[in-house]
Amino acid sequence: MYKRRFFLALFLLTFPFLSPTFLLAEEKNWPVTQETLPNGLEVILLEDHRAPVVTLQVWYRVGSRNEHTGITGISHLLEHLMFRGTPKYGQGEFSRLVQEEGGSHNAFTADDHTVYFENIAAPHLELLLELESDRMANLTLDETSFSAERKIVMEERRLRTADEPAADLYEQVSAAAYTAHPYGWPVVGWMSDLETMTLPEVKAYRQIFYVPNNAILVIAGDVSPAALLPKIKATFGAIRAGVPTPKVTSVEPPQRGERRVKLKRPASLPLYVAAYHVPTLKSEDSFPLALLSVVLAGGRSSRLQTALVEQKALALGADADYDRASQDPPLFTLSMRLAPGKRVQDAERALYREVERLQNKRVSPKELERAKNLVESSFVYGQDSLFYRAMQLGEYASLGDWELIRKFVPGIRAVSAADVQRVAKTYLREDNRTVGILIPEGKPIRERPSGAARGPLH
Amino acid sequence: MKFQLLPLILLLPLCTNFAEAAPLGTRTVLDNGAVLLVAERPSIPMVVINILLKSGAAADPAGKEGVANLTAELLTRGTKQHSAQALAEELDFLGASLGVDADLETTSITLTTLTKNLPASLTLLAEVLTSPTFPVAELDKKRVEILGGLQSREEDPGWVAQRAFLEQLYPQHPYGRLVEGQAATLAALKRDDVVAFHQTYFRPNNAIIAVAGDITQEKFVKLLQTHLAEWQREDIPDISWPEEQQPAAKQITIDKKVTQANVIMGHIGIARANPDYYAVQVMNYILGGGGFGSRLMDKIREELALVYSIGSSFSARKHAGPFTVVLQTKNASASQAVEESLKVINHFVEEGPTEKELTEAKAYLVNSFPLRLVSNRDVAALLPVLEFYNLGLDYPDRYPTLIGQVTREQVHAAAKTYLHTDHLLRVVVADLAQAGLPKQ
């Protein structure tokens, strides 16, 4: 599995805006035990005794951001290879052992990190410690697994990007928006790199990044930290530290003028994306920007929904997305799927009119309050999922400090209407944006199946 | 997604609420006929309400296909007390989310709210349920939106394959229907049709009200008495169902400019009430329902590296739902992937499961249960399903036994009885030239 940062909103539909950042303000709701082992592994344990289950996640601070041209997609390919077995637990054993206990497991790669996770009944947690620490240290990497997973990843790329017009467009927009920074290439990698990558390259890459000092272990659920820590030390603690990982030094220079990309391909309806360079949570502006995305596209009564979908019926749907939990400056995106028969120029004009309204006039106190209420309630609903709580901890810890999540709701509550207006003016500028337009070409509408009876294939 | 292949999660429902055999919730039949199921879970200050109406697109009158969905879509687009926009703003201000979703056999209305806003949110839910106005202007807009949505999905080859498959598998049967209806029937729908559908089916004696979260049964009943006192019962008309028929073996090909062939193959499966349901669950898990470790995944992905994913499922509903195998592979290997999958299925039918496979499948099905009931959303989603299929709130306690007693012979018999590679309907959406398949 791989995901691009600004697809998060599409994946986590239950948290329709700004998913990864809704946090608990109250101290008591984050009973966290934190310890860094001598080998550098960060351990974060969250007690949540509502159900006798646990979530375990291993966050490696490595993603497409750490790659370079020629080996784009190597982080994600390595994620696949992590399921190919170790000398102790051969091919398929990992899945078998976890599933036999009723557990589920998977992994995903993003631009900033690679995450492995399992959900299982609490008594089986030790099995996970054993399996995850074993593959951190002892992965078997051979030509057979490598060439098979390379093919599987190519199929994944075909499935999720090549035959998926929206993903195809986002790939083009990222590539145009970033000229110097690695966020410009896709997490899954370019096809030519997937074709030419070698096993020694994967081995070397793994050696640099799959070390305990580059990882965070998050465990949330029905656990007792006092009993659990010794077990973690006996498994993960025994792995030798690696050398410090290399820093990513590329910095995206300021954009000076709008960039436009068009993508012509078979598709049903035009898609329009405007992507603006914005800061991460290291900037105070990230709070009003988060709120701005909610005013634009959060809930049912948002500005874009009302103007573009309800009133003018120019779009079938419209969205705004901003994920402040990012290592390096991300993109704030506005996107819409055009309604049948509508012109891109008209939809575009209406979209930017909404942006200008926010720049020219402050939101009313009531609208601001509504947006804040949406953020806060979403954050409470987010607690309902144990897995999601662990995700929040891992994401913020990988950015430096899990306790940053405590600052989110107070930070949102402190935003004024003037702040929202200011960030709209500062960042949602024409010169700071990359526009992507998907232009359907070829035959978008399926041909009727002829339905003629035919014999079997063979 | 409105097209009806139920996700696997619905096929493997209904497990136990952990070690202590505490029931999942309480069940009450209200005076107006509604069944109320409440799971008191006070740890987070939120409440999820899921109202399941036992009617959906299958109840669409002939020529008016799409009316159940249109009714659901319009329910929140204006009430006697609120315009669509005012309602949306109020809900957002409360931080509540309210969704209405029509399915083939059911329509669900889901409200998620903070406990402190429950009374206010429930007021809005009651309005939507009992006094929607269905403004004509909103109807016209929604119709365009639904048509646009249908058009936009044509670019998804997986969806195109699925739709062609179900149309062919269930001709003249509600399971072959699009919940959205078709362009022609949608165009003909009038406000009166929507009003009639609402009047007929949105009745308490047709409803299961499930609640999970920070509220007691007693308090919730009082709230219902305040907010939904006017909701009155009416007789619900029966609808007639044609028999499901196994298809003749055939292959349908659809030409599209895609890099991957999208393949769906299968036939008629089983109904939820089928006594072999549990043996079929175990059987399908081993064949292709179990993800990594299933026979299809092991062979087609892990060994041959032809696909990113492949899976099989039995969608068990009130009537016999489909059995399907779904895969995607680069155009050039379409035929190979299909042939290899058929070999896997045939081999499985012949030899049945190994003892090891049986043990592992049963262990997974039983032990994974607790993980499906962690959140309020999980519980609110499961409760009405238990009621809809007459499984009872003690079903969670019975589930480990129901699965536990399945034998190797039963699974083998289930494979022979419910897998028919000689009746396989296949749809391949691909770049046919690249796939080496003839155009039809």
C-alpha cells in the first residue's frame, strides 16, 4: 500500500478533513509512557482499556522523501519485501501466525515514513514483538522475492495510478509543484525506476534506514507498560544500533508564478486541482490554514460545497485538503470533479471567486465557530478508533514529539477571523499555485458489453 | 459505493463481545413497532445512532428504479422546519454528521454526535425522518448529480466489470440493479414518487434503531418519546422476488484503454439463512477470502506475481447473493491469470481443505471477532445486521461454536456444492488487443 499525502482525505472518509491531526486536549486521555532504548528505538505506549485488544505499529522514518532519482519507489518496494520472511520465520509465516490468532496486519509507505501495523487480541501481543523485531533485524532478501515483488508493485502502480485518472493527475501536479524537493516524485516510484532497480540497491537502502535508531514503536490498547517494557527490551532492545541516517537537505525554492499541467487521457469527467505551497506544523500559520480548509470544504455547509455543488451545480464534488503533519512544506490543495457538460473555465472562475471572498472579507463569528466545532467534534470521534489514536502518536512522534498533538485543539481555538483571512492572502496566491487539469480524451463511456455467449477461455 | 457487492466484512459478521458473555446490547420493541437496540458504552462522550429501514432499491416499483436512492439523497435536502442549507449549517455547528444511504434491501440513516448535543441532533434527525419536504428544485439538482456520479464511475474499470457482471448474473432480479437506477428511469422520477416511497417505507414498524455510545437505554427511550412521538406505523407492502438462476458459462469482454485487465468471475452463491453458511465462510476463507495465505493469493500473487490483489467472496443476503473472484493484472497476462485461478478453484473442489487450513481458518474467524467490535461505530453498524438477519443478540456468544463445529468434510462438501466452474460467468474489462482477446 502506498499513499500520497494529499490523498489522506480520500482514504479516511470517516474523518473528512485534516484527518491526522485531531487530538485530545485533555491530559487524562493520553496516558502515554515513553522511553528511548539504548539502541535509539523510541517506544511509545498508550493505555486504552476499553477493549482487550492492541494495535502495534512500527514507524520507520523513511519514505519517498529519502530517495533519489533512479531509485524512486524503493521505500515502497522494500515495504513489500518485508513480508517475504526471515531465516526464523519463512515466507508466509508472518501472515499465518498473525491471522491464526485472529489478528490483521498490513503496511503502508508515504513520503515521510513507512509503517507496519497489526491489530490483535491483547494476549497475543508478544507474538507481534517477536515477529516485528525479527524482521527489523533479520530480513531475507533474495533475487526470487525481489523479482516477484517488483512485478507485484508494478501491478499495484497500474491499479492505483495508471488506471486511476485522479491519482494520475495528482502525480503530475506534484511533479510540477516540486522542482527541487523529493515530494515531487510518486511514493510508488516511476515505472522506469521500478524496472531497473536492483537487489543490491534495496539491500543498501535497507541497511541505512531499517535501524532501531530510525524507528518508533507505538503500542496502544489494553496493555500494562510496566509489564510490557521488559519484553520490548528483550526483543527490539537486542538489535544493534546503526549509524545516524542521512539528512534530506533539498529545499523547495519559493514558487514565482503559476504552473499549469494538463493531462489528457481516457476519463469520464474533467478533474481540477489547485495546489499551493504551505508550511508545516512548525509554523503558527498551520492552525489558521487547517481551519481555512474546513471553512472551504469541511462538513455539509462548507463554502465550496455550497457554491460549486449546491448553488451553481458546476461540480459533482469539491474538496480542500491540508495535512500539517509533514516533515517538509506540503501542498494545500483545492480540487473538484466537474459536473457533466460544465466548462472548466466556469468552474475555475467560481472556485477562485470563493478563494477571493475569503481574502477580501473575514468569515463571520458564527462561521468560524462552526468550523472550530467541526474540528473539535471530529477529534472526539477520532478517539473512537484505537488504531487511529496510535496513528496520531506515531505521526507526531516521527515529526519530533508526540505531545505536539496536545497543542492542536487549543491552537485551533485561538485562531481569529483575521488569521484565516491573512493566511488565505499569504498562501492562496496565483503565483504560489500549480494547477492540474484532467482532460478526458478518447472514449470515456464504456461500450455496451455485447453479451454474446462465448465458450470458456480454454 | 452503491453497486452491490457487499464487502467481506459483512460476510464475516457477527462475533462475540469477548470473554465474558455479556450481550452486545439490549433489545426492546417500541409501541410503534420499531425495534430498539442499545449498547451502552460510556467511555467517549459521543453517540452513534444507526437506523436501518428494511426497504431499499429492491422495493423500487417497475419503471421507477432509483426512487429509493433518490429518496435517501433528498431526505436531508429540506424539512418543514429547515431549508437544505439551514439544516446543513445546523448540523455542522453541532459537529454532528448525518448520512442517509440506500442499499438494495435496506436504507440506513446514521447520526454521529457528541453526547452534549444529542437532544439537538436528534431533533434534526427526527425532522429528516418524518417531515422532509422534497423540494422539486433540490430533486432536479440531485438527479443531475446522480447521473454525473454514474458517468464518472465509468472510468473505473473495476466498477465497469462489476456492473456488467451483476447485470448478466441477475437479469430481471433486484440484485442486478443499480441502486441509482438508470438514466431513463431517473429522468422519469417525479416528486410524487419520492413522497410515496417515503410515506410507504419510512415507518417505525419497518425500522431497526441501533444506538451505541455514551447514553443509557432508559434515557434514549425518553428522548425518542419526545422527538419521535408522531412517527406512526403503517402496513408495509411485500415485494415479490424472482428465483435466482445459475448462469450458463460464458465470457463477456469489454474493450477499454487500460493498462490492467479487470476480471470478475463467479455465479450465484448463497443466502444468509442457508444452514451451510458457516461451512461456506470457512471454505471461502481458505480459497480466497483470507487475504495472505489463501490459496488464490498464494498462487496468483505470491508465487506467480501476476496481481497486486486477488480475492473471492460469497455475498450472503436475504436471497442468494453472488459468489465472485476479482483480480487485476496487466493486459497481457489476463488469460493466464484466469486460467491459473480456475486451476486453483478446481483443485480445491477436488481435494478439499487440509486439516491445517481448516484449523487456521477457523482460528482466524473466531479470534478476529473481538477486533471488529472495538469502536462505537463498529457496534452501531453490527447491531441492526443482527436484527435484520434474525440472528439475535446472543449470536456473538454462539458464533465460536457455529464456526468451531465445522468439519473438514463439511467444508469439502461446501466447495463441491457451492463452487461451479462449469457455470462461471466471466467479465473481462481490458485493452483487448493487448490482452489477446477477441472483440465481441
